[in-house]
Amino acid sequence: MPHPKEHEITPKSIYSRRHFLMGAGATAAATMLPTAEAESVPIEYPGPDWLRGPLSARSLDSSGLESTPYKVATQYNNFYEFGTDKTDPANNAQDFVTDPWKIEVEGLAAKTGEFDLEAIISRLTLQERITRFRCVEAWSMVLPFIGVPLREVLNAFEPTPSAKYVAFETLVDPEQMPGQRSRFASIDWPYREGLRMDEAMHDLAFLAVGMYGQALPPQNGAPVRLVVPWKYGFKSIKSIVKIRFQEEQPQTSWNMLQPQEYGFYSNVNPKVSHPRWSQASERVVDGGLFPSRQPTLMFNGYDEVASLYNGMDLKKFF
Ligand SMILES: Nc1nc2c(c(=O)[nH]1)N[C@H]1C(S)=C(S)[C@@H](COP(=O)(O)O)O[C@H]1N2
Ligand SMILES: [Mo]
């Protein structure tokens, strides 16, 4: 089953036009503290014990971007392990157990083995990143993540110079994940993703444990997910349980399924169409009844990654 063609699903539950007072116009402190308006939207998922309560990030985002309303970002999701409809993850992931959570580290690194997520994250300083997020289906949001640069986590495992790529895998647990029980599922679980090592080490590559000042909700990839804001959303793998350093380019789920449609790199690129639709513009998913469109930007607007691809034909390596 390929990514569904872009369609205008507006779940009934997404009628609130209330916007969080985050980003533009808000002071740095206000972006982290739930405002009176924010408090009127319940944040139901408490998160793992060690992340419980409001997350405070030492470095606050200064992009000035206005975040997508919380209700929209948590009720319009892609997380096929919990179903393929946009509302399935919110409906099916609420009891997902994310604490304790272990990550298996394998391959070309000095420190491999099984590590507690808490041990990996809690020695690092959380940052806030309000990021443009562009799905390959040609819709976009702005998501205020909290987490750490991926590089800080990867460096702790001391990858060897022969590690040219890093691969990630999502949990496999059909009992908790109804999408993995479906006879119609075509993803060969686990969901797999990967980055070239220099991409993974770029400051913009991020490992999120929170969103909107709280722990990540399960439908958004609790307890830990990748956020690669210059690439299509499917690169931002959720609920990671495995990290592997390797010499060869990793197999990635959407590429395995439809190699002509989804490349390994999948950098946001308005000039490279998906075989079945244009990527020149995107629908802004904000919960409004009349979604607007905006032009899609090269690298989703994150030009600072361009030098990673010097000399590469990005039409060929799409
Ligand atoms: N494990 C896993 N990770 C995943 C997906 C998935 O189905 N399974 N979907 C991807 C896609 S296509 C997108 S657009 C984003 C959606 O993230 P969001 O629901 O937090 O907006 O998650 C990505 N990560
Ligand atoms: Mo996506």
C-alpha cells in the first residue's frame, strides 16, 4: 500500500480553531509555559515517569514560527503501526506502554548493547525546536518539539570511522500495535529508516522526547522519535528501539515498498515531483475549514543543509 494520494481528510474532531500562543509574538518563556488558552486543551498523555510534568528546555526556539494547534498535531497523524487512517494513531495508541524503554545499539561503534532511554537522554540538556514539518503527501505543519540533537546521542556510542550510515528501527509489538496485526499491512515490520552519517551529525537532525512542552504523545512517536526537518516526514521514524551503525546504506521502509516513489534521501524538494503528484506546494494543516496552500521550499526552508549534498544530483538521489 503506497502512501495515500493527498486527500482532504478533515476529521470531525479537528474543528477547534484555537491556536496555542506559541511562536510568533510570544516571548521565549511563554513558548514553554502553557498559557491560559493552552490549558483549555487537555494534554492527556502523562509520559514516562522520568519525563512527567512540564518539560523545561534550556535553549528555546527563536524561529518565530507559529505552531500548529495541539489538537491537530495529535489527531492527524501517520503512524501505520496503529492504522493507516489519519485518526487511527490517536484512537489506537493511547495505552501504548513506553516506560521503561530500551534502545539496542549495534554495529560499528565502541559502545554497543542495550541502553535505557532514560540513561541516554537524562544526562543531556533538552532543547526546544519549533520545526516546519513536511509530509511527502504534500501537507505541512509546524511542530514544537523538545529533545536533543541526534549527534549528542550518537556520539556517546563512539561510532567508528567505518560507520558511514546509521539505521533506525521502530518497535514490533503486534499486541499493542493493531496495524502490525492487519492482514492488509504491506510494510515489512519493523518500520526502518536511516541517514548518512554526516546527515545524522548535522545540528538540525533531532531526537525528540517531547512536544508542546510535554512528553511526546504516543501517536506522535513516544517515547522517542527522529525529527529530520529538511526531509519528508517519513524519515522521522517514531518509537525507536534500535540504532545500528553500518558501512552500507540502510534499507528503509518506504523505499522497500515503492523504490520509484520514495528515495533514501527524500530531501524536501519542490522541483522533484512524486510520480503521482507535484511537490511544488503544500496544504497547511491547521484545523481550519479552508486549508491554505503555500509554496514548498527547497530543503523545507533549511538551506543550511545544502552543503551536505554538494556535487550530488538531487533528481537522481531523490
Ligand atoms: N514508525 C513509524 N514512524 C513514522 C511513520 C510510521 O508510519 N511509522 N510515519 C511517518 C510519516 S509518513 C510522517 S508524515 C510522520 C508523521 O509524524 P506526526 O504524526 O507526528 O506528524 O511520522 C513518520 N514516522
Ligand atoms: Mo509522511
